[in-house]
Amino acid sequence: MTAAVSGGDPHRIGHSQGHGGAASGRGEGGPAPNRIVVGYGFWLFLLSDIVMFSGFFAAYAVLAGQTAGGPTGRQIFDLNTVALETACLLASSFTCGLAILAVGARMKLKFYAAMATTFVFGAVFLGLELHEFAGLIARGDGPQRSAFLSAFFALVGCHGLHVTAGLLWLLTMMAQVFAKGFRRDVLNRMLCFSLFWHALDIIWVALFTVVYLIGGAA
Amino acid sequence: MSEHGADQHGVHDLAPGDEELDGSGVAQGLRGYLLGLALAVGLTAASFYFAHSPLVWAPAVATALIVLAIAQMGVHLVFFLHITTGPDNTNNVLALAFGVLIVFLIMAGSLWIMANLSHHTPGMDQLMRMQR
């Protein structure tokens, strides 16, 4: 019987002797670095945000057929607009990745350029979405028209609000890099921002598939 | 971005979103993002194409689209969020797995119970007839 086991702790927490265990995360070597704590905490927030979205998705899936004599998805969805929105969000996700590469290489000018491009793509996406909403409401097909449209506006609008918040955050990050430079805490915030922005794109993938493509075909 | 989070022993965790680049950091990272972008564009184009295409049997379209969407989410997770199966990502993957479980329970549970309720609830016309 080894000393570690007789000590009552088979994982030998806090006593990393380099025993070659590939799996970490048992508290070896003391608390995790700040960046991991921040990133992991934000990852948990994002996952709970996705769980919240799944509630809206479930409501939409249940109510998609309840049109109360109003228009169906096939009648109101314009797939060309949706394709353009999807392209914008995917491109902005890519340029957000470029911004992270620029952060890693500490290249300020490229960072600003990539972030500005990300902002433009995100803003175009938001403009297209607001244009779609305004058109529907002007035709009397607002969220009060039917359960289907209530669920539609709640789900897509919630994603749009997230994108709006993301755009504000993006500007904040550019200002922080401008004012404070690539400081350690600014780098951690950039990590969280990129996670947030990529997660929004993942939710949009589910959204255009379930709402527009499947909902538009029904 | 391997300068973050590496402890002195070499055995360490990675924050979600952080990527372990060896050698030519930026070029390697760029290659990953470009590959992810190409895969995502391809899967998105396939989704939009198969939604209204005679190539897929109509009742199977929804399933095909969901499969394509899950594949694209996987591409985003791997190439954009840098979630890997490596030992430095164990915690991130486990949290993701738990999130996916909850999402599945909420979606499948809601659809199941609501379909069941609607199946066992008489329609409005039937209720009217019963009142006469």
C-alpha cells in the first residue's frame, strides 16, 4: 500500500508528482489559472443560455402548426433573405476567429480590422432580421396574430437580442484594446466574447434549420 | 495561444476557445478557421439545397436537414470553439455533454408530452357536438 492511498486520497489532490496521468482536472498543482476559470465559467453560462434557447425551440416546435387561420411559415418566409443572413453570420464568425488570431499575435491593426468586419457583418444580419420583422408586422402578421407567430418572434427575436448585445460587447472590446492594450484581463474578455459570438452562430444553425427550412417546408 | 494556461508540469487544461498551436501559430490557426469556414459553407449550402430538392424523398427532408445541422454544429465546435477530445479539454467536453443532455430532454420531452396531450384532447368541433 502506497503512501498516497494510505493518506486516504487516491487522486493525491494537490500533490502532483508528475505521475503521468494524462487526465487533469483533479486539482493537481493547485487552483487552475485565471484564464481557465474565466473561460470555463463563461462556457457554463453559454451552455445554460443554450438550454434556455432549447425552451424557445421546444415552444416553436410545438406551436409551429397553430396558425389560427393566419399565415403559415411557407407563406411568410423568404429563403433568400435567410440565406443572406446565414452568410453574414458565418462570415462574421470567421472574421471573429481572425480577430482572435490577431490577438494571439498581438497585432493591433489587424485586430481592429477583423473586429470592424465582424461588426459590419453582424449589423447587416441584424438589419435584415429587423427588416423581415417590420415587414411582417406591417402586414398584420405580428406576434399577436397566432401562436405560431408568437413562438416565431420570441425565438428569432431572442437570438436577435443576443446579436445586439454581442455587437455592443464587440465595440466595448475594441475600445478596451484601444485604451488598455492587450492586457491579461482584456485578453480573457476577448476569449469570452469570441465564445459568445461563435455560440450565437451555432444557435443560428439550429434556428435556420428548424424555423426557416423545416418550418418553411411544412 | 499556448502561452495561456500552461502550467509548469506540461499537464494542463485548456480554456474553451483556446487552441494549442505548435510551430507557426498564426498560419496554423488560419488554416483551421479556413477549413472550418469551408466545411460550414458546404453544409449550409447543402441544407438550403436539400430543403427544396427533388433529390430527397419529401418525408425524409426534415431528418436530412437535422443531420446536416448537427454536423455543422460539430464543425463550429471543433474549428471555431476549439473543443477537442484531448485530455486538456475533458472538462469542456463533459460540460457540453451535460448541456446537450438537458437540451435533448427539454426538446424531446416537450414534443412528446404535447403531442400526447393533443392526441388525448378532443377537438373543438367534437366538444361542440358533445354539448348538444
